Amino acid sequence: MTYNATSLDSGTHTISASYSGDGAHNVGSGTFNLTVTQLHATTTSVSCSPSTVVVNQVTSCTATVADSSGTPTAPTGNVSFSSGGTCTLGTQTANSASCSVNVIPTVAGTLTVSASYGGDPSHNSSTGSTSVTVSPGAPYALVVTSDGKVFRFYQNRTLTQVGQPVTTALRQVAWKPDGSYALIAGDSAVLLKYNGTAFTTISTGISTGYNFWTVSWKQDGSYALIGGSVGILLKYDGVKATTVPNSFATTIYSINWHPSGSYALMVGKGGLTLTYDGTTIRSFSGTTNDLNTAAWNPNGQYALIGGINGAVLRFNGTQVTPVNTNGITGTNAIKSIAFNAAGSLALLVGDNGMVLTYNGSTLSLLPTVTSSWLTAVSWSPSGTAYILGGGGTILTYTNGALTKLPNYSTYPFRAIAWKPQ
């Protein structure tokens, strides 16, 4: 027989049991002293200072656990935070104790910070929470170079180096759509994650004898595609990188997702033009020139593709057609293309300081303001386009005017991507 003592007060209780015997057994009895301790109720409160921060700014969050019983004592034990941190209660008063962890928000918005106290031999568990307001901070772009450096570039035109995680060439950078981190692809099969404060190397299993040329995130942030030498194609879902089978063993130089997220356009060496919808890779033909870059119009009606020998192409999802350049591109290679947010204008940049505009029907050459080879273009949140190139070259394009900024040392700029706000 079992007796459950579920409603006894605190103290020592004598439990007695009597056996009345049977035809073969004598009667018997026994006692047992049971000590009962009632756990004290607790409350957990959370506060963070500062309570308003910008993305990637540290805030110190403190959990205070208080004994709310009639005869309070200071709780002991551990507190777990929803941010992933854990601390041990230390700072005590007669009826409470507290401890703190540092929290670094990575996404703008309202962050709920919850704390869970697990209890101790004298105290029950409890939970509490508070909110932290996280603002995006000053908009900035991540800029990478062909000697492994990484910079932040702000709209006030300040350039700040945040690290040099490698000394080999970095080729492309792409932010996850929620702005929580960026992926950086480069030579020697380098794939890096940058969360605003630190770099992490992502293991891919690809030999350092191969190069990664491009990286592009699917619009819903579910995964990014990474392309490289001899048709290497990887999928990174935030946890691990896996190889996507690709029978086209030709180097992929650029990947850009259709605005709907339904498929990605991939271009590369020898006129390689492929699409990938998550399961199937399809091939299209249009040129034998190496194709360096591709960018979709935000309206999704077509993509522009640029390559060597001044090649400019349009892809509408089913076929590749040449854009009439009227000879203005010459033999200059086009290295990067970007549309403005409205999709009304694209900038195409390339060798010998060449900058072109495309309004959907006409390609126009802008006056040359530098002889540097231009490697990247990206539109900032304010609507100004920034164009980067070798020798520390940065140009701006706004209201139809192209301007060269004073050189930023001799940095060999390779790619730029603005952090989502």
C-alpha cells in the first residue's frame, strides 16, 4: 500500500500504519516520522539596461528572483535566459537574489527577453520577461576586397575596417534578408559569416583548390546559394552547407534570385546561363562570352546579364536575348549590375571606368570620371548608388550625376552590399 502525503503542513509528521492480521499472520503496526518542507513561492522580474539599443549593441539584462512567502529567504540557483545565456544567483537581499547576462540583439524591432528560475530545495520555480527596443542604427554597407579585408561603409561616406579574416581574395557578399548576418564568399573555398561583430568560418567540405565566386540569398531567407569553380553549387540554410548536384561543370560567376523567390538565375564562364528552382537546374543559351554578373529587375519581368567584350543580355525566364549596345561598351567587360528600388533604372559598371544606365529600352554611356576598373555597384537606402573599383575608387550616382569621391587609400574593392533595414 502507498500513502501520498499531498496536503501536509511544514514540520515533522508521524505516519502510523496498523495491520490487522489474517489466518496465518499476527497483527502488527509501525510508525515513520516524515519531515515536510513547503517550498516558498517566488517571482522573477527582468530588467535590461539600456532598454533601447541599436542592432549588435550590448545590453545587460538582470533577473531578480524574490521570495513571496510569509517567511521569505533569499533564493539560490540558476536562471536561464531566452537569449541563450545562464547565470547563477549571487547578489542577495533578505528575500531576493539577482544575476545578469549580456544580450546582443541582431535584428531590429522589439526583443522579448525572458528569464526562467529553476528553483532550489526551498523555493519554487518562476519566470519573468521584459522588452528591449532595437533600432537598426545608421545604415551601412559591407565592403570586401581582393586581399581579404572587410569594411563598413556608411552613407556619410565613412569607411571603417572591421577585419581581415583572410588574406586571399573575397569575391562577393550578401546579407540575409532579415539583416541578422552576411555571407562572404571568396577564393580558396572561403565562406564566412559576419553577424555585425565577429566572423565565423563555415565548413563546406570543398577543397581550397577551388574558388567561390558568388553568393545570393533566397528572398524568404530559407537558404543561400553559393557558386564557384567548375560548377560548384552549395546551399547554406543557416546551419550547414550542402552540395547541390550540378551536371554543368562550368564556373559560376554570379547568382541572383528572381524577386518572387521561385528560382535563381546563374551565369558564368563561356556563356553559362542556368536556372535553379530548388530541385531542377535548367540551361539556356545566348552567347559564348564569359558572363560576370546578373541582376533581376525588381518587377520580375526580366534580368540583365553582363559579360566580357561588352556583352549585355536580357533574360525573361524562358530565353536569352542580346541588348543593342550600339558599340558604346566596346570590349570592356561588365562586372556588376544593380537596379534601383523602383526598377526604373539599372547601372552597369565595368572596365576602364565604364558606367552605363539602362531604362528598360535604351543603354546609355555616362561620362567617364575614372580610369579604374569598376567591380561592384549597389543602391543605398537613400537612393544613391555607390560604385566601387580598384585603387580605392568609390563613385556615387544620384539624380543623374556621376561623381568620384576622394580615393580611399588603394584598397582593391571587390563587392558591396547594403545591410537590410
